[in-house]
Amino acid sequence: MMRRKSQNEIMIVDEKQLLINSSLINEHEYLSPVLAKFEKISKDDLENPENGIYFTDEVANFFRYSFDTLMEAVEEQWEQAAFYEIVERGTQPCQLCGNEQLINIHKIRNIITLKELLVGSDCIDKFKISKAAEVSQSIRKKKKDADALRRQTEINVQIPNIGANLRQWYQALNDNPIVLPKPLETDTRAFLDEAYTLYENYINGKDMRNSITRINELIPQISTCFNSIESFNKENQDKPYVCNRVYKNWLANEYGENSEVLDKIKENDGFICNITIKFIHHIPFVNQHIGYIKGFLSEQGMEYINNEENILYFKYKRDEHYTFALQCSSSMFMRKCAELNNDIFTINMNEFKNLLGFTDSPKEIDSPIGFCNELLREIGYHVFLNDNTKKYFIVKSPVNQRNRRGSESQYSQVDIKVLIDKIRLEIYTKTDDELFEILKKYLNQLKHWKSKEEYKELTAIDNEFLRGEHYIYRKPRR
């Protein structure tokens, strides 16, 4: 029931009060002089030689090893009593924790000794409720609710329909169709919060006269704020980059109601700017903005296909022979590429190219491995996948000896992705001849070439390929 103690604490003030007013104190007579001397006890107190007169070995060991068990039994003796009183602050301290700022006074009773202690609202909840207290609390709650209802009627007569009006104003502010400038939203909410606090104070019987006066002062200020909101909505709600409620709610769910992104939009008078647009990867928003740049993508040989599970898919047509499927995530597309220039959506094409990656291409779109393979064939190399070992090989044949039976071909096991990655970005800008030179440069770096006779792991499938009986490219480019 009591608050959690630190590792150094053994007995706290609350526990002492419960113990000395319980029946169990009589079963441990040697505790009385200790409790008379100490308000609370720590491990340091037990080990202080000056306290040896109080903490003999027996008493010290009791506090170290048995005190918590004793307190569990003590706490079972206490319950809430049927008592409640409102007093002037500072006139009655809590007899458990010592808090002197109480207004609401409750009572706990020891069911064996019948001793009672006056406690505050924080301490009363730590004790079980007796049947008598339960009845008393129920009656007290009904009376309190009836008084609150009476005062609610009173304030609505003095300030007609103020309760309903406050709720409607809050609803209108929260449901505004667009994000408001920060000063306007802050002022409106501050006036509403103050008015609602005063309204609740009146209902709860606190500061009733001042509440009425101040609420009457606040109502014109609130009305002025909502007139400004209405004007702002009419002027801006159809502008393309004002942040509407759909995107506000998405941002709140994604980053938090008080996120830096939303705060920057409010500071920018409710409009999405070049910084904040990068954080909005809500798919309808992304699709809408890709629609704005279809023409620009087309000039780059690009076409947006669709999105699946926040992955965007594009098609890139390099020339009449090759079209590639590319992809990137919607979040990274916006974060890395999205730009607003004079309220016109554009993308950073260099970042976009760096971001795109090849996908597993459908049949009608050539794979990057196929493209790389045809380029390699132009300079006397082949890409070969061993079906048994599932390993890729680069096959190099002597000039004018390609596919001739018995040629001294050489092989090097490679990760074909290395070559693809090297030419991936170059596909967008280089000619075939330039790509050949790039490939030659990287192929010359391959190590550990082996002749056909030396390569012992080749299977029958490998040999069929080397004899020219397994030709794997689609069509010659030239």
C-alpha cells in the first residue's frame, strides 16, 4: 500500500504511524523505544555505532529481515472509514504522510484497536473500503453530483448555453478543414482552455463569482478568433499546398500530434513547404504528386506504373531493345527527391536515379542480367549460371574462337551483381560504346581466371554451354 521505498530505506513515516496505532506493536515491545526515537529508519541508521543502544543485533536483524513481513500484517488491519470533510487549506495535516495542504479530509480505522487517523485524498486510496465507508461514499457522491448539476444549470442561465457552446467551439477547432497558422490556433485554444477551466470551477463550487466575470470577458475574444478562422479558411482552403485535415491527421499518426513537422507547417501559416513535403509519404499524396511530373518523367524515359505496400514501381525505356523495371520506397522517394519550387512540385533527378533499384522483371521487361549479358557478348564474354551449383560465371573466349569446340576458354566465378551495380547508373547516360569500355575496365580486374581443363567442378551442363549447344542471349544488338 505504501509508496515504494528506496534500497536504503527500511521504515518510512507512513509505516510508523500505522504500526504504532495497530495491535501488533504490543507483540514486539522492544520496538516501542525505537519508534519513539526515530520517525524513519534507514540501513545507515542500523550500522551507525551511535545508535547501538537502540539497535541491538536482535533488533537490527528484525528490521533487516522481518520488518516488511510485519508491515504486510499491519496494513491488513486498516480500512477506509465512513467520513469526509472539506476544510480550509492548512488547518489539518495528513496523519500519515504529513502533508499540510489538505482540503479534503478522509479517515482510516484500525479494525482491531479502533484507532482512527485523518488522511488526505492521496493516502485514502491506498486502503480497502469498508462496507460503511462504501455506503457513505455512495451517498456523498450522489449529493456531490446533484450539487454539480444545480450549479451547471445556474451558470447556463447566467451565460446562456455556455457548456454546449464551449464543446461546439472545441469541436470546430479540432475539425477545421485546414491547418491554421500557429498564432491563430494557439490564441484560440488558450481562450477556450481558460473559459472551460473556469466553467468547470463553477460547477465544482470553486471561485464562482470570478468565473462568471472572466468567462463573459473571454466570449468576445473567442468569437473574434473564430471570425479570423472563417476568413482564413475562405481565402486558403483551395490553395494546392495548404495542409488539409486529412494530411494533418496522417502526420499526427505518423510523427505525433506535437511533432516538429506539424509545428513547422503551423509556423508556415498552415502551408506545406520544401522541408515538410519530404516527410509526407502518404500514398494518395505521393500518387497525386507523381501525377504532376508525368511529363518530366517521360522526358527521362520514365513511366510510373503503380505502388504496392508503399513501394513505387517505375518503367525505364533505355532504347528500342531494353526496358527495365525499377522501384523505390514511397518514404525515401519523398525524403530524398521531393522538391517544391515556387509551389511547383519537382524531383531531384540525380537523387532519384541513385535511389532506384532493379526489380525482378516481368517477362515483357528485360532483366538487367540479360542486358549486361548482351553487352558482355559484344566484347567476347558471357554470363553463365550453373544450374547445379547456382553460381554465376563470367566466360571469356579467345577472339574469333567464340563457341568453337575445344577452344581454350577461361572462367572466373563472380557475383554478377557487382557488374550490374557498376553500370546501373551509367545505363541512363552512356552510349553502348562507353558502356563497353566501362565493362572492359572492370573485367580486367577479375582475378583467378582458369582454363577449361583446370576447372574440375564444371558439370555436363557447363560443357554443353562451352561447346555452343546452350546459347542464352535473346538477340544480337548489332
